[in-house]
Amino acid sequence: MMKKSIAITMMIVMLFVSAVACGKSENNNAGSSSSGNSDKVVKLKLGHITSESDAWHKGALKFAELVKEKTDGSVEVEVFPSSTLGNDRDLIEGMQLGSVDFALVAGVLSNFYEPYSILELPYLFRDVDHLKNVLYGDVGEQLKQDLLANAQVRGLDFWLRGPRELTANRKIEKVEDLKGLKVRVPEIPASIAAWKAMGASPTPMAFGEVYSSLQTGVIDGQENPLALISSNKFNEVQQYLMMTNHVYGYVQLTMSDITYGKLTKEQQTAIEEAAKEATVFENELVAQQEEELLTQLKENGMEVVELDTAPFMEKAQTVHAEFAEKYGQELYDSIVNTK
């Protein structure tokens, strides 16, 4: 009888312990479900090479704001300026690996899908309207599709930039003055070839190294839109600003296709919509800033040199045929013939 009583007592104790454990488990599961909801927030990274004062950064912040709003907070984008996540090449390679989710990148894309080289040819675009009609028409759509197919990078939209201008510590008034000038250019074959054709000594270099290289005399000049010249304070180490208007360019808001594939259909749609709205915001901001930036650079001590660009254009365009033949005559002709 005693053994039976002990057995019954032990059974009761075990049932009690089991009930308590189940209660704790239910409470714990409820807690993890609650934290699970917060874990469902997808946090993504967007990198670019410019400073926080640049229109790219402001456009990127607008994009992040719109993504959060349109996904009801289920996707958050953190923006990393000033090459924090690496230079252009690093960002593109990061997107291919899935370690970077978004990036603002431009001509270096040509190292990953070569036909983009054609967009970088100096004096290809007649003016900003010509550029818009190309990027926001059939040519731009085809480029985005081809970039995805060939580089596994998804082009969300093209953002406009101000035209590229030349800065140097010696005054350039005619194309012959470029002879021997060590000009930093991006790692883009079309840029290198065109500056050689104009008589300069192009020096490919990562953007983050440009200021110190100008300061120490490793290079004599560089070429970029006014926004980058201003935000990176090149006026501190460069005396002259030549209005060459040699490239009407873009920056592309791009996304890792690996990241894109991990999102829900609703999140993908929200990101695409946010990209279109951020494009309008950034393009308007760039247009507003151009005159202000030129005035600011003059006030900060730069001498602005207005040029007859025709002789520069004539020399630069001598390399167009080579790149058209190499990277796509049809693409080149489509751009030139776009009205």
C-alpha cells in the first residue's frame, strides 16, 4: 500500500511540474511571437560615395523614407554616405554577393556590363533634355534589363546629375592647354580614351583618393559635376573651374537582385514605387542647385572659365566609333538618334 501511495504521489508531482512547464512555455512562446513581429522588419543598406550634403544623399534619404512609408514599416533602409560601404566597385560587387542591398552608382557599371561604357563617352549627349529622353525611354529600359541579365544588379531608376566640368590648378582656355595635364578620371575606358584624345594624361583613381591626390600634386585636376566639386571641397585644392560640359550624366539607383528575391511581392512593388518618387525628388533638387553651386564655388575662390567646347568635342568624338563598334553600334545609334 505504501509503495502504491508513493507512486501516486510521484505521479501527482510529475503532473504538477508538467503543467507549470507548459504554462511557462506558453508564456515564452507568446513573448517570442511578439519579438518575432519586430524581427519581421527587414533592414537593408544603401551605400554611395558622396557626402551628406550632396543631392545623392538627400535623394537616398527620401527613398528610405518612402520605402518605410509604403511598406508600413516592414522594410527599413539605412543610408551609408561617403564610401562607408566601399567605393563604386565595392558597392557593385557587394550587391552581386548580397552584402550590399542598394547603391547609387554610375559609370563604373561599365566594368560589370560593358555597353554602359557608351553612356560615359564625352560629348555623346547634346544637352540634358537629350539625356532625359534616352534614360527615360526605350533605351533606358533596355539598359536596365540587360544590366540585370548580365550583372545580377537590378536598376531601379536613373537619377540626373549636373554636367561634368573640369577643375585644375592651371587655367585651361583651349584644348591644346590640356597637354600633359594629369586628370583624375573614373575607372571607365571611355573616359580614359576620350581624355587621351583631347591631349590630357588621364589617371584612373577611386573617388575617395581624389582630394588628397590633388592636395599633394599626384594629379593636376579632376572632372565631376558641380555638386561633387562643392560637397567634396575641391575648391580648397583647385583654382580654376572650366565649364567643359563634357558629360551629361546620371547616377543609377540600383538594388541587389539577391535582396530583391527575398522580399514579398508587395515589398518589391513598394520599393519600385518609392524609387520612381525619389527620382522626381532628386532630379528637381539637382536642377535647383546648379546655379547656386556655381555662385558658391565662385564665392569660395574658384575662377570660372567659359570655353568654346567645339574643339574639345571634336577631339573627344574621335574615340566614339571605337566604343560604338566594341560595345554596341545599335545602342550608340539609338542614343545619337534620340530626339
